[in-house]
Amino acid sequence: MVRPLDRRGFLIAGGLSVAGAALPVRTAEAAGGRRLDWLLDMVHSNPGEPPTRTRYNDPRTLARSGHNAQVVNEFRPPHTAITFDGFDTRVFPAGSDARAWVERNAASIEARIRSIHSAGLRALYFTDLIVLPKRLVELYGGELLDDQGRISLDRPLTQRIHRLLLAEVFDRFPGLDGLVVRTGETYLSNAPFHTGNNPITRGADSHLILLDLLRDEVCVRHGKLLFYRTWSFDGFHTDPAYYRRVTDRIEPHPNLIFSIKHTQGDYWRTKPFNPTLAIGRHPQIVEVQCQREYEGKGAFPNYVGDGVLTGFEEFAAAPGPRGLADIRDQPNLRGVWTWSRGGGWRGPYPGNELWCDLNFAVLSGWARDTRRDERSLFDEFGHRLGLSTPDRARFRELALASAAGVLRGHYSTVFELRRLTWTRDQFLGGSDRDLADDFRRVHESGLVANVLAEKAGAVAIWERIDGSPG
């Protein structure tokens, strides 16, 4: 039997009922909270595919929501749009196809920066490191590569080239306001003339080399913004001790901000609130995915605003912070970075953005005033949809039920899945090694009946959401 969720204001027991009417909308002035310094948004286009078609690509959409920066992520970052002529003219020789591609890419980036600035926003580019021209690596591989064939930050020429690279980027794109740097994953699908790899080959030592270099070149020398993502698969993102071991050795700078997902891991629902948030001596922004790649990507109802702000139901008894509202008074919490669309791979490709819109609106509204409560932000969104008070109550019932249905359908409340979820993006699991192992452990633990009952409960929730009799 599905447990009641009375903390959320509704009860699942053969049907759903909403307790109480919708709260009145509060204004930001009445709430008396603070506005976070940074409200960023990004459309994460699928690697190797055309850019996602969405109104969130239009910076005017973000300006109307109170954002002050747009992150462009189409996996053709600015350092794939420079010629390296100041280093070696053989890298992109005049008249070559590679040179023509670089120049087209540069023109596109210039136009995008102008468009973002025309809406009054800062222009930031999502940047994978390390990514270098294939020809450059062919010419200088002996001085760049380690004994495993990886471009190595430990090599002096690699560091020198990155300093030259950054100088050329900001010379070529003087209007670029800053970079959002990712390590850990290097996507080359959209950069046919470049190659690269993860620069973090020696854990914390590699981060320190890269951070020192980036801080010096981006923040100090060029006066630009640097948002350094902790996403690196080595503990930096999830382990508070590791995070402090790295960041405590980096001198703070007003333009250096660390960017951290709200989950202790990827955007899986059953990952707890990230313990590396609200610690250390550097400003931080929090990354939140509005189109959840492991949970249908907006193709069906999935409301996460409540859980991100106040904590998801499965962590109701967890010690310490469970959501952003719990750390809103921490001085190093300086912003929220919404991923309005995208993340992951391929489909689904929903044409209706309602569930992305709802998550985006609630999280953006909270970042504009951290004293706003989730319920009032939700109700405000319903007002904008033109819903009556009774319909707003029904809409909220549906949204909160979707959170319960995702937990019980995609994940589990009775068994800890190693695979974590049955699906991701457009892909269904069931026969792969990880899920087969989960099925075996469910059987060996004597929990088959419990898991099947949970899934039946999830079906009942979704049938109710869909309006089917039940």
C-alpha cells in the first residue's frame, strides 16, 4: 500500500484529495528575503544533434523571469572557435575546411553574445576541458601526452597552450562575460576538428593545477567570470572533505564561483541533498534540472520544485539540510542555475513545455526572493496560467502526485536499487546487467511482493493523474 503523503498536503489512498485551499500569492517585497546574486539558465542541447528548439533559447524569455545570465551549451565552446595563429599557423591553415569551420563557429558565437547582451543578460559559455585542435595534438603530442596517450595538465606545454588559448578567446570575443568549465566528461560530437579528454588524471592535484591556471587567466588577467563545476566523477562533487581539500587551497576571487548540482551525484531523485553545498570559503551556485533526464524529460508530469526547495519525501527524516530552503541564509549560497531544457541524450522531445515551465518558474521565483515559500510560488504560476482557485488546487494535487508516482514507479521506496531507475532519457531497461542484478537481489531479499505492490501503487497514482477511474 502506498504510504500517505500528508506532509505534501494530500493523501494517496485509492484517490487523491487536497487539504485546504491554495494560499494567496505573496509579493517578493512582502516576503522580506534576499535575491541571490546569480540566476543563470541553460538549454542543454543533446550532443551530436541540432540545437534544441525552445523559447528558452531566447534571452528575452530569461530576462522576463529575472535571470541575469544565459549559459550557451551546444558543445562548440569558444575555444573551438579560435585559430591558434599566434601559436602555430599550421594548426588551422588558411583555406582549409577546418579553418572555415572555426570561422563559421566564431561568427555564430559573436552573434549569440550580441543577442544575449541585447536582452540585458551576461553571456556565458559552457566549456569542456580539455578540448584542443586535432592538428595541434598531432604536431606537439610528444610534449602534451602522458604515457597513456592523454593530454596531460602535468606537461608544461599543455599549461602554456591553455593560457594562450584563454587569451585568444577573450581577444576574439571581448564581449564574452565568462566561462562555465566542466571536467570529467568531454563531448566532441559537435567539434569535428578537435580532440580531448578529462584533465583530472591525478585527483585533487589536477583540479588545483587547472584552478590556479583558470583563476589567473580568466578572473585576474582578463577580469571575466569563472563558474567552475565540481562535476568530475572523483569525489569533488559529492565528498565534503574532498571539496574542502581542493577549494581551501584556492585564494577566493570575486569572479570565481563554484557550481554544484543540488544532488549528491547526478539528477537522480533518490540521491540526497548535496553535502558540499553551503561549506567552504567560496561563493557557490546550485544547478537544478527542470527537464529531468532520468524521469521522462518533461514528456509526462514531473514536479520537482517542492522537493528541491524543501526536500523530497524520501529524505523527510534525513539529518542536515534537505533542500535549498534549509541553506538560504548561508552567505556562500549565491545563485541558482536552472537547466530549463535538456541534459542527457536523445528523446523524448516534448513539444509542450508545461512541466519544464513549472519547475523553472518555482525555482526562479525562489532565487529572486529566498523567503518565498514553495506553495505561494506554485500558486503564482497557476495564476499566470489563468487557473481558477479550484483548478489551481487540482493542478497542485496533480503535480504533487507526479512526484509520488515518479518515486514509486521509476525508483523504489522499499528497496535500494543499484541501477537507481528503470529508465533514462528514451531508453527502457530490464535486461541489462545492472537491472538483472537488482532483480536478483529483490528476489533474494524476499521483497518481490513488496516491490510489486509498490509498482501497482505507482500505476494507481498515474491512472488517477491521467483521469482514469480507479
